[in-house]
Amino acid sequence: MSTNSDINIAVVGAGPGGYAAAFLAADLGMKVTLIDPEVNPGGVCLYRGCIPSKALLHVAKLIGESRHAKNWGIDFADPKIDLPRLRSWKEGVIKKLTGGLGQLSKQRAVQYIQGLATFENSNTLRIKKADGSEPSLSFDRVIIATGSRPSVISSLKLDSPRMMDSTSALDVHDVPKSLLVVGGGYIGLELGSVYAALGSKVSVVEMTPGLLPGADRDLVLPLQKRIEKLFEAILLNTTVTSLKEDADGIRVNFDGPDVKEREKVFDKVLVSVGRRPNSEIAGLDKTTVVVGQRGFIQVNKQLQTDDPAIYAIGDVIGEPMLAHKATHEGRTAVEVIAGHKVAFEPNAIPAVVFTDPEIAWCGLTETQAQKENREIKVAKFPWAASGRAMTLDRTEGLTKLLIDPQNERVLGVGIVGAGAGELIAEGVLAIEMGALAKDVALTIHPHPTLSETVMNAAEVFFGTSTDIYRPRR
């Protein structure tokens, strides 16, 4: 009978999904090889995504609060921004985290190879290492965790140092006087918020009628109101038809029913229109792995591809493209390989937009319920009635529960407000545990906190909230 120590596994890609899979496999006794182009594990999330962007967003929030403090009778001088030191601090955060992962790899006896993998067959990889050598190594199982990259619109391609994508924007080489963000999704709004706080006049253009397409409108509204004050302009129902570099910057042409100024020049343009999977892996055609029309690798609930020896996780298998989803998929794939009876079947995957205010949701959304014609009850608690929100001077927030009217089970949670990303985990737990609205209402929350608003929303559902008044019917 084989044991885990007999299993030789390769993980291609060392992002949050890949390194989590590799580390768990090692903990379960497997022989593990982790392959990635970077010197240490971390992937896009740590090197060019979640971590550097959140570091910069923290700085942006600090600048915003210092300016807002005038409302409280406290005046701070305008900030003096030292970009080299800011970049150094951000890079220091990245280095500590990725270096720590490198140490964890060694402690777990994971063989980490800096290089690029090519499939020779379902069980053999040829690895082009950083030192130039190209060994071929065979494995019992392979997990593909190659992630994603910024999408590119061919009509908006322009070879110019004034053009940025979500990766280059994080380098913060300078603070342009004017910046156009193409795409009103979460990445564009997060990066736009950073540059606006640093001093750029930021405009965002979005082809749909609203920012953050797909998110519930009542959650987006408080953010949009704040961004309208922070940004120079928000152009909705608008597309960019052409980009051209001239002596003054990038000349942009707009089209749309509400466009007032058809042409405008910006110092820089940031194109942020989503991400695409890194599924064009050399030699993958020598396996029986199937790649769908949108470029995502097809897997079953055990994260196994159509090739029994190969598994895939993370951004490369589909949306939502979130680091925490990839991490849990990586763990599931390894447990399947270890012979455990498991499947990746979450009831709720949290999504967070790290703007100011933050937006977070999990489970069923109102937008989704409307599309599916699902009957739901929605209970909302406005942060204007929250004592803690008032002490923070951040009463624009909202917490809502989506509840099944038949059995009063919590189906979804949505939050907009300061720290929403920290609060949403309670909603995820409630949904995964099959909590009823009564369970949430009877759970004593500490006062005064923003977490109370989750309990308060449940009380609103039953008409028992003492913090707001609703006349009897």
C-alpha cells in the first residue's frame, strides 16, 4: 500500500495557491518540487498585486484621514511625499514576506526551483532554470497554479512610457499631474485612489452605467460619492476609442451618450480592464488537459483536469480571481492527491474592494438574486445609526443581510464602510455554518464596534432593532 511519502508532486507556480499547495503536500509527507520564475515564492499577489497595492492603499488612507481631520479641529500640513522612500518601504514589505516564504520552503524540505516549466508529457516537466540548465524531472502528480496577468485591449495598445498597467502602476515612478484610469473595476479604483491621494488629478472611464459592474448598487453608492470628491471626473457609459502620444502626453478620444469632451490629454494612462489566465503553458498540448474558450483550464470539484495526473487551481481555472480562493483550492487538490474524500464546494467566497470606503460581500448578492428571480428578504442597517461609525466620522456605511424568507437562513452579506474587508469574514462563517438570521441577532457583539452592524441588520429583519425606528404597520 502506497503512502504519502511515495508521492512525488510538482507545483507549477508559487503564488498563494501554489505555495499553499506545496507546503501542505510537504506537511502530509509528500516529496514536493515548487517551480516559479521568481527567486522566492509569492506569485503576483505578493510581488505585483495584493501586497504592494494594499501597502500603497494604507498610505493613501493615511493621507486622506490627515486631510479629513480638519473636520475635527486638527490641521496637518500638506504631506511631503518622498517617492524613493515610499517605494523602498513597499519593496521592504514584499521582500520580508517573500523571503519568509523562501525560509518556510527550506524548513519543509520543499525543493524550490527558480525557472519556467514545460510539459513533455503528463508526468514529466522540462524546467528552464535561472542558471540556464534545463533538466527533465518526472512526477506522480502535477498541480498547475500559473495565475493570471493584466488583460490588454488591442485597440488601446500604445508603446509609451506614459502607459501603465496594474503591474507598472505599482512601481510609482512618479506622480503624474493628470491620470486617466481605463476601467472602473476594483483594480482601477484602488490604484486610482492611490494616485489621487498622492496628488494626481485622476479621471476614470467605465463603459458600463456604473462603477464596479456586478456589485450591488447600494454598496457602490457611498464609494462613488466619495470618489466623486477625490477624483477629477467619473465618465460612465463611455469608451476610449483611441490613444495617441503627443508632446504634452497621451491624447485620448472618448465616445458615449454622455460625453461632453470628446478629446483630452493626460500625462499618463492606466489601463485596468481585468485579468486573463496564464494557461498558454508550453507543452500543455502534449497532455489531455482541456482549456476552455475563455482560456480557463477545465477542472472538476476535486480540481482535477481532464488529465488524471494533472490538477489546476487559482486564477488559471476561473473566476473569482482571488488569492484566498486559490489558497483553499490548493489545499483541496493536495488532500485529493493524498486520498482524502474532499471537494471544493464553498457556499461563500468573500470579495473585497480595498478602496475608501471598502466594499465587501459574500454569498448571494441582490444583483445575482434578481438575475435568477430568487425570492429574498433584505435587511439593511445604516451606519448613520452606529455609535462606532459616528466616533470615526464614517457614517456613510451600510451592512445588509440577504435572507431566505422560507427558512430565515442567511444567504448573503454585503458591507460598505471603513474596514468592511475585516468584517465580512463573519458573514462568510454565518453562511458556511448555515446560520439563521436569529442566530446572528442573538450573538452578542462587543459595543461600540462596527461588527455590531451585522447583528443590528439581523435585528432589523425581525423589527427588533432599538437603534433605528420603524413605525408599526
